[in-house]
Amino acid sequence: MEEQEIKKDSIAENKEPTSDTKKESKPKKFKEKNKKIDKEKEELLVANLELKEKVLRITAEMQNMRRRYDLDIASLHKYDGFDMVEKLLPIIDNFERAMNIKTEGSEKFLAGFKMIYDNLISILASKGITALDVIDKPFDPNIMNAVMTERNNEKENNIVLDCMQKGYMYNDKLIRPAMVKVNERND
């Protein structure tokens, strides 16, 4: 029995650390736990910042998409019927050519054309379509195509002398540029 008690005591001594080892291991464990906790905090803070940045980027992208969508819708409303107007312009050109034909006995016939033409022009004007006024104006390549040049010493250089085909604007958008004859002086 004494042997068993001695064995128990020796086992107990091996299992239980002395007071000196207890003092050393507790602060070591706390330091390790604190380091681990600090590391986890840093990782969480970094992840949190990344998520905040991602949310801000997504929010900004959503606002930009919404703004672009609103602009597209406004543009669609503003230029509604643009294709139809482009298709009507050659018809208007043909009406203008027909009205410029002068033959005997065609006055009444041309008066009917003039009425139809005036109706078309007033409808287009009510929708914001206007003809470009280019004659005697400086040549502007943004709204005009120079198809011919002519020398006229009475007028300044790069002044539009004649309009071969009218140009049209739809609100503030160019539908078709004017085809013009431009003065070219060699001074």
C-alpha cells in the first residue's frame, strides 16, 4: 500500500506543475490568446473595410446606371420618331422640287402641292424639326457638307452661296447636314 501511495504522489507531482511553472505558463497562454485575438480583430477590420468599400462601389455603380437609364429614357422621349422624320425628308425634298417646276396651266395643281407641303412642314415644326438656314452664312462642317465651290469676289471666303439640299435639326440633334456650294476666293 505504501508503494501505491508513493506512486500516486510521484504521478501527482508529474501531473501538477509547480507554482513556478504555473506562473510562467499563464502569462504565456494569455499572450498567445491576446495575439490570436488581435490577429483576428485585424483580419475582421480589414474584411470590414473591404466590404464597406465594395458596398460604396456597388452603390456608386447603381447610381450611375440609374442616371444613364434616365438619360436614355429622356433621349428616347426627346428624339421619338427620329427614324420616321429621316424617311419623310426625301418626300419633302420631292415636294419642293415639284413646286419649283413652272409649266403653263399647272398653277392649281402646284397650289395643292404647296398646301400639302405647308402642312407637312408645320407638323414637323411642331415636333421640333427645323430646316437649317445656311445661305450667306459661314461654312460650318458640323452641319454642312460642301459639295461644290465657286468663286465670287463680291462675297467673303467660305461663305455659303447656295443650298443644294436642305439640312434639318431635330431639337438639338442633326438629322441631315445641308449640301451647300461654298465661296472660294484666292486672295
